[in-house]
Amino acid sequence: MTIRRLIRYLRPHRLVLGAAFALLLLGTAADLAGPYLVSRFIDDYLTPRTFPKEAILGFAGIYLTLHLASVAFQYGQLLLFQRIALRVIHRMRTEVFGKVQHLGLSFFDRTPAGTLVSRITNDTEAVKDLYVSVLSTFVQNGVFLLGIFVAMFVLDWRLASLCLVLLPVLYLLMRTFRTYSSRVYRVTREKLGELNGLLSESLQGMNIIQALRQEGRMIRRVERLNEEIRGAFLRSVRLNGLLLRPAVDLLRILTLMGVVSFFAGASASGAVKVGVLYAFLQYLDRFFEPVNTMMQRLAQLQQALVAGERVFQLLDTDEWAPGEKPGALPAAEAAAGGEVRTASGAGLDRPGAETVRAEAAFPGVLPPASAAGLIEFDRVTFSYDGRVDVLRDISFTVRPGETVALVGHTGSGKSSIIQLLLHFYNVRSGEIRIDGVPLSRIGNDELRARIGLVQQDPFLFAGTVRSNIALHDGAVTEEAVREAVSLVQLEPFIRRLPRGLDEPVVERGAAFSSGERQLLSFARTIARRPGVLLLDEATANIDTETEEAIQAALTRMRAGRTTIAIAHRLSTIQDANQILVLHRGEIVERGTHQELLRQGGLYRAMYLLQQGGVAAKV
Amino acid sequence: MKVFADLLWFFRMEAKRYLWGVATLVLVSLLLLVPPYLIGVMVDGIVDGTLTAGALTRNLLLLAGCGLIMYVLRYVWRVLLYGAAARLSQVLRGRLYATLTRQSPVFYQRHRTGDLMARATNDIQAVELTAGEGVLTLVDSLVMGLTVVAAMASAISWKLTLVALLPMPFIAWSTSYYGNLLHVRFRDAQAAFSGLNDKVQETMTGMRVIKAFGQQEAEKEEFRKLSARTADANMAVARVDALFDPTISLIVGLSFFLAIAYGAKLVVDEELTIGGLTQFTIYLGSLIWPMLAIGFLFNIVERGRASYGRINELLQTRPDVQDRPGAAHEAPRGAVEVDLRSFTYPGQPQPALQNVRFRLEPGQTLGVVGRLGSGKSTLLRLFLREFEGADGLLAIGGRPLDGYTLDALRGAIGYVPQEHVLFSATVAENIAFGRAEASRAEIEAAARAAEVHEDIVRFPDGYDTVVGERGVTLSGGQKQRLSIARALLQQPAFLLLDDALSAVDARTEQAILDALRAGRTGCTTLISAHRLSAVEHADVILVLEDGRLVERGTHRELLELGGRYAEMYERQQLESLVLKGGASS
């Protein structure tokens, strides 16, 4: 199954592949012609000791020309196979990467990043071998084997028929090998994946490992895993040693023994043709070389197949992000999954093709002009894992231009509301509507272009300060970047950087303080001029003064925009049109700042605590 | 071939496996000559009709025995040589990881995760290939090539052998030329692959942001470019790579041509029979494989060299921070003294901290406040000795920080960072990350003190819920409190809270601070915060501005001073007043 699917990737390269095979066969033919020419030279000229000048020069000329041609064909063929392989892998990579982009966050919550990295880069790399060497080897040697069998039948059909017994024996050998090796390779790959996961996690949390002095324990864990990997690898070496080349060679010797006995028996009952005996032995010798080469590649093939299977598994994951399942495709095609993608895959090489597809995939996209920004939560219940509800029966309405604040203790479900509004997850029951349209009918691109999120945990990309604000989609102008920078008062910080906006940002912005990272992520949001603002504990990491400036900026930003804000400091949300107090996933109080204070409930207690310090503990 | 010299340490380490492996390999190569001889004898016997049934059986048995012995020996050398190669990658992986655990944050700012991962996987694989397949090919082609050449020169004609081998040096020259070319291109290809890895790594960890900003299509386009660049770099490798075999074929062909031409002359001169010439070409034909193997060998070896270079570069990186000779192994105890003239991050033009002085008695609490980028967290992190180069005195119990081993120092410190790092493990394992042997009761006590116990019992599997990359989603506050519990469980003499309460609300903050005060008498605590309520009860409060200490004192003293701290406090009070006014109206 996997192999058929892998071969289907070659379809767009049919012509090049044909050319490569043609060159391969031509090269082989030219190569084989050499010995024939030499034998003709020996029989026709050297043996009778006659050397006519023209004929000799002609022979030399033909020999050298053929030889050069075979060399050139060989080079061309090698290059073409490489080119096809690299193109197929490129396509497979962009396809699987593109697919992963549209998977739901619940998938990423469960799957370690290291595993995904190894699927997208390492496993596809292992698949490459299939196209580079395995295919050409099997075709070339298959043809060769066929030729040898034909020649053997011509020589002596009885003996050749006996040699046919070799085929089921070889088939059995191959099948045994495949059965065992697929198990062994899978274990090896899994262990390697586990090691990669551990490695990637360690690299990201190294400062904690060091601060907690767990280097030794982690090293021991890696060593244990390392030992397991070596064990698995050794098992595959043993398997290869038992069933591959050594076994084929043993088989060769047994066959030779059989042939010799056959002729010895024949000589007892009558005359033996010496020529046939020599030729048969020669051919048998040549028969096993291609078999060996193919068996050798079988190990590679096995690895490529296991890796390919893992890639396809990811490619077939059905855990689409809400609203990102390519539903515009006709139902039959969508159901066929990967096959369709493969068949229509030629188009994917063109930049932009995917964008077109992605847009077409979202039905009922709202035109931005109609966007007023009315947000409704209608009896929404939600759970990350399907077991524990983190939100229960949440209903509220944010009218266009209004600000609604969410307060509550940590873990009360505030962040989940924001995640749901961004359509990162599907609700368990109930409905979320924007301007009366259910979230499920709004395209995610459209939705997220209108909503500006400021996250708890600012994530910076490797690149420059500028690229972190503008990102890569080209939707943000230089002017918008500068505006955003001044709006969040990032200018003094940028002035301090030696290269200003072009200062490089290392992975995750590790060289900046968390406050600086937070400000940068502010600018990123603001630069996109969103219609709806979601502030997720946005001010948690910023000191009072910086926060004042940002509050001023946000006030300006909020004018005419619908805003949902989470803030721990109640002072920042006192002007909200509505404040929702959440407790363990439910709305327990709602109203304006004044109303809630008068109610004398949870909000008032939190408020008193904050401005009075410990004394007001309720 | 330089890589074999580079790997000499390993060949020595695994000398036994290699010696036996190579010996077995040579033995197999020699045994290979037996079956053709036995078959030749039998065939001659059949042709002459002189083969007796006894001789046939004897020879067939010999043949079978030879086949079985070769089968066993071939299995043996595979296990020995490939086993040794697997050992190399195991050793390299282990060393690489150990080196990585010793590197400071400066190193991790220089190297991206994806790149490090690529070196730990792809490059180690390439070196493994050199140590296994490479050694095998070298030995095999040498033994086979030399045997054949010896047979050609001794049995047929040394003159003809010499002429036929004339073009052979060209193989050595061209393969080493291609090898150098390949080295550069292969390095480039590996670097491109690293870049690709980096991109995927980043995308997979930052998926939430990418989705929230609608960057999926832009990310795909970026990835497409990188993937195309990787393909191009690999194509550049292939262009050289594909030269090896044809070049060798070309030269072998020339060698054939010379052999036939000169051989014909020798035949005419009656120095050689035609049969001898035919046999010679057969020998020459069996030289093709060793020659091709040499090309293959150069290829493997160049890849191995490039990859080993990339790995070695990391292995040779000296950790920025190391134990001083004579550093004390005992756990630091006593008063904290700081008289810091300046500290500058490596590679930064301006100092991050200047003229910071304070003293903290055992059991006291230090509060550090100041605005964004004022150096609060730099000051705390100096105690972990993550960076070298602080000018001035940082001491605990009268001994400078670098007078303790890193192990002793860090063992006495419980650190809660700004960024919460959790590992793919259960909640309990994460809390016990610094003390794997802690009992469940101790873990729960730490979780209670960090105000996270209530949250944990509400998780689907309580303390056995898996968190981290493949676990449940936690809020920022929950992660912070888990980090606090993790630090508390260590029962450290010094606790560093680096803005560690920023994502928890006021009630939880107070509860945690109360628990710290109640349970940690006698222990020294250093807190950096931007909310003054977190440091109000500290024995010493430092106010930092642009890395300089501008005020120092207790809450009361600083209020009386009427400076920056008082200003900040007033502003926070003012906010309260405004709110109060609102409340009473």
C-alpha cells in the first residue's frame, strides 16, 4: 500500500523518469557491447594475426566512442534519478508541512514537536533513498535477471527449469526478511524518535535542567535510550547478516553444487557439451550479483517504507483544525484523502496553488466590510480532553465597539474563552457567533485577520525585530510597523539596539527580557490593525509605567473596536462595559465595575484584596 | 581519508572489534578464491571424464563446508564492524548530550535547536556510516584489489599489468579532487537541512501564534523556499556525487583499451598467449568493483569528515562557565553579599548591571523592583552563575560564588524562572524534577505551598496527569505555580523567584507569599517583581533603573525616602484611590 502510494508520487515526473530509464538501459547496453567488441577483435584479427589499419582504427574508434557514450549516459542517468528524488521529497515535505499547518491545536497539545520535526525532515529524507537508488536498482537488475533466465533456457531448458526453483526460495528469503525487518526497523525508528523528543525538550529547557542540577540524571536517561537504540540497530545488523548477502551467497554455492552434480550425472549417462557447462556456470555466477544488489537494497527499501508509512500517517491525520478541513473539495475526492492530493499534486509545486486551494476550501467567507464585531457566546460548554469541562454553559454578548473583561482566578477558564473565539478548538455544545454568523461558517483566515490576539506567552521567531512585527505574509507595510512601534512605545528599546529594527532575534527571542518580548508581540498585533482585540493577560509582564503607556495606546486602539480582555489587575479594566467573573468554568457574576462592587461578591473580594494587600483577605 | 585519523581514538577504543572484524573480512576475501578452484577441478574432471564419484562427493562436501564457513564468518564480521559503528554513534550521541548539558545560555543563543538536533541525528549517522561501511569498503577493496593485481602480475605479465594500471593513479587524483568539491557542497547541504529543521522546529512550537496571526500560508511559503533550497543544495552534491562512478568507468575502460592494445602487441611478439590475454581481461574486470568501491569510499568518507567536523565543533566548545580549580564542594550557607561594579552580557555593548550593593542575612528576603529591562532578572540569574564576567563581588557566607562548585551552588538554590519550562512527564514527576526520589507526600506538600494542589486534583488523572509537550494544556499561572512547587520541593537554602508570580492573580500571590513566610523561616529568598505587593514585606528592597541601583531599604524606609519607590507605590495607591472613589460614589 505504502509502496504504491510512494510510486504514485512519481507520476508528475513520468517523462524524466522515462528518460532516466532509457539512459540507464542505453548505458548498460553500451557497457555490455565493450566485451563483445573485444572478443570480436580477438577472434577476427588477433588470432589470425591480421591487422588491417582501417579496421583496427575503426574498432578502436567504436570502442572508445561507445565507452564515452556509456559514461555520459551513466552520469545523466544518475543525475536524473537524483533530480526526481529531490523533487519528490520537496513535494512530500511541502505537502506534509502544509497539512500539519491545518491540524487542530489539540493535535499539537498531544504530539511532541520533536516527533513532528523528525517526521517532516528525517523520515522524508529516508524515503529519498527509494527514489534515488532502490527504484533504478530494481528495474535494472530485474531486466538483467530476465535476460539471464532467457539465456539459460536457450542453453538447456531442463536445467533452467530446475533453476526456476530458485525463485520461490529467493521470494521466501525476501519475505522472511521483510517480515522481521519491518518490526526491527519500526522499533529502531520509534526509539530514535523518542530520543529526538527528549533531545529537543532538553535543549529548550536546558537552563532549568542546569539550575536543578539534573544533568546527570538526564545524561543517564539519554544513555539508556542510546543503549536501546544500539540494541535495536544490532538486531537489524544480525538480521541482515543472517538473511541478506551471506545467505544469498550460501544459496549460490548450493546452486553451483547442484549444477555440477547435474552435469556429473549427465556425463555418466552420455556426452556433456563443455560450452554449455561453462556458459551455465558463468550465467549462474552473474545471476546472483543482481540478486545480491537487490537484497542489499531491500534493507533500504524497508527503511524507506517504514519512514514513508510514518509520513503518510501524518498526512492522513484527520484531526483538522476547526474549519480548516478542506471541505470545498467534492465529497468523493475529500474522502479519498491522500490519493487525490497525490493525483492533483503536480499543481502543488507552483507557489500560490495551495493558497488558492485553501481559500476555496472555506465556504461562506464573510466579506470584511460587513464586519461590525458583534460577538455572542450562546450556552457554550467546552473541554480540552472530552472528559473534564473547562467551560460550562457560558453565555454573553459583546456589542460592536464594547469592551468585555474576563476576571477570575487562574484556571477559571478565561484563556479558554479566547482560544475558542479564535476557533482553535471546537465547542462541545452551544454556539459562538460573530455578527450573527456561527464561527464554524467563518473562514479561519478571515476570522483571524479580524481578531488581534495578545498572548500570555509571547512567542518570537528567529529573524529580526522587524520580521517579528511584520511577519512574512506581506500584509503589513513598513509604515504600519513604525506606527505600531510608536504606539506600544517600543521606540526607546529599539533605539538601544545596535541595529534597530533589523536587530537579529535569536530563537524564541531568548536575548530579550520577557517584558521586551511582550512589547514586541504587542506591536505585532497592533500592526495588523485588527477589528477585534483579544488581550490575554496582556499586561501581566509589564511594569506600571510601561503599562500606563500601553493602556493609553490600547484605549486609542479600542475606540470603535470590540475588545475582550483578561487582566489580573482589576484597575486596568474598570471602564469595561461588562465584566464577567469566572469561577471554575462558569460565569458567577456579571456587570459593570460599579455594579459588581455593589453586589459584594467575588469581584469585590478580589478588588479589595488587590488594592488593600493582605489585610483584605476575604 | 583524514577522518580515519580523526577517528583514531575510536578505533583504538574498539580495537578488539575492529581487529577481529578486519581479520575475518580478510579471511572471507581469501576463502572466496576456494569455490572457483574447486569447481574448476570438478569441471575439468567432468570434461575429461576422470571424475570419480568419491572425488565428486569429497569436493562437493568441501564446497558446502566452505560455503557454511563463509556464511558464518560473513555474519561475524558484520556484527563486529557494524556493531563497532553503532557503538561510535552511541558514544558520540552520549558525549554530545553531555557537552550540551554543560553549555551556558550564551551557547543556546548562538545555536538554534533545529541545528543542534540535525547534528545529533543526521551528522552522527554520516559518521556512523564512515566507521562501518567506510572501514569495510576500505579493507574489502584493498584486499581484493591487491590480490587481483598480484595474480595479474605474477601469473600473466608484469609488463602488461604495469601498462594496464597506468591510468589508475588518475582515479586516485580525481576521486580526491571530487572529494574536496563534495566536502564543501555536502557541508552546505547539511547546513540547509539544519535550516529546514530549525524552521520546522520553530513552526511546531509556535503553532498557536502562527494560527492566531493567520500566518499559515506565509509559513508554508517560507518552508517551501527552504525546502527548495535544501533540494538545490542536495542537487549540487548530486552533480559531484554522480561524477564518481562514470569517471571510474571511464578510467577502467581506458585501462581495458590499453590492456588489449598492448596485449595484442605482446601476443604478436609471442610474449603472451591469447588465452593469457583473455584471462588478463577477466582479472581486469574483477578490478572494477574495488575501483568503484574506492569512489564510494571517498564519498562516504567526505560526508563523514564534513559531519564529524560539525559534531566536533560542538564537542570542542568549552563551556563558558566552569568550576574554578579548588572550588568548595560544600553547600553555600550564610549571608549574601553583593558589591557588583558592573556586569555586561557577552556580546552586548552596554552593561546590564552597574554598582549594585546589598547584604542579606540568612533567612531574610530581598525584593528587587524596577521597570522593564532594569536588570532585575539579570541580578537574580547571576546567582546561578549562568554567565561569567561579573566585575565585583558576589558572595555567600563570605566566599565568592565561583568559590563553590556549580553543583554545590545550584544545589543550594531553588530557581523559579520567568519562563515556565515543564517536561513531558506527569505533574508529580515535574514537581519532583529536581529531587526524583521525593515521596508523594512531599510532592503534595510542595504543591500545596505553591497553591497549585487544588488545580492538580482537578486534572483528569490528578498528580499522574501528563503535562508538557504531549500533555494537557496548562494556563500560564498553573505553569508558574508548578515551577514554584518544583523549586520548593528542593528545600533550597536560597530561593530565587524571578518575576515568578506575574501570571497568578493577587489572591494566589498573597497565599503563596504567606506560605513562603510561614514555611521557610531561616531560608533566604530573593524576589523580583513589578507588583510592589510581592515585595512589600521584604527585609531589603532594591530599586533598579537601567541596571543601576537607585534606592535600597525596607518598604517603610523607601516610602520615607520619597524617591522612585515611593513614586511607584503612590502610583499604585493612586490607582486604588481612583477605584475607591468609584466604589463609594
